Amino acid sequence: MNAIFYVVPVLIMAVALFGAYLVVRRWLRMRRAWRSGLTAEARCLRVYATAHGGGDTRVRTSLRHVYEFRARDGRVVRFEEEGGPGTVLEGDIVTVHYSDGPDVVATARPGRGGYGCSACAVLACVGMVCLVCLVFMITVTTMS
């Protein structure tokens, strides 16, 4: 029965660390696109909204844009981005920042450091969750 007091905190830490990994990976990809220095003019092909939640929970909507541009090597790249500005409509031309290579990473958002701040906040929260789980496991060990 004592095993549950160790398994549950370890699972909580594993989920928190995996979430931190995903956030940091996305931040590094966007940072690579912003710092590559490569820009192109992209056309907005589609704008649509997605809704999350409902029923007993609050409904959240987010705006998604589909862009297409021609990379430096002549490839046509199409990508989708969540949370873009509501002022960009279908047919509009925007500047995208992208990183070159076999897997092109592109973004139409300007690099203002918002992802870096949110990544640091997520890492701080994950650190606190892991610390609380570790203290809980140590406390259970000393009390047994």
C-alpha cells in the first residue's frame, strides 16, 4: 500500500517534465526561426477559429492561420499557426521568419520574447511541482 505514495508522485513528475519538454522544444524551434535571419513574403490561405471546451467548462476559441510561402531554395512551404492576429485575413501578405533545412520551421509572429518568458514560467512551475512531489515522498519515507 505504501507503493502508491511513491508511484503517484513519480507519475505526476513525469507528466510535468514531459510538458516542460514540449514547451521548451517549441520555444527553441521558434527561436531558431526568428534568429535564422531568413524572411519571405507569405500569403494567408485560410483563417478559421477552433473552439475548446463547452458543456460544464468555459469555451475558449483560438484563431488559426494557414500560410504559404516560397523558401530560398524554391520549395513551396505551407504551415499552420495558432493564435495569430485577428487583423490578418485570407489573401493578405505577411512576412514570415523561417529556418532553412529539411524540416522548415516558420512563424508569422514577430519575435518579442513572449515564448521565452512563458517557457521560463512553465519551467519554474514544473520545478515547484517536482519539488513538492519529492518533499512528499521524503516525508512519507521518514514517517514509515
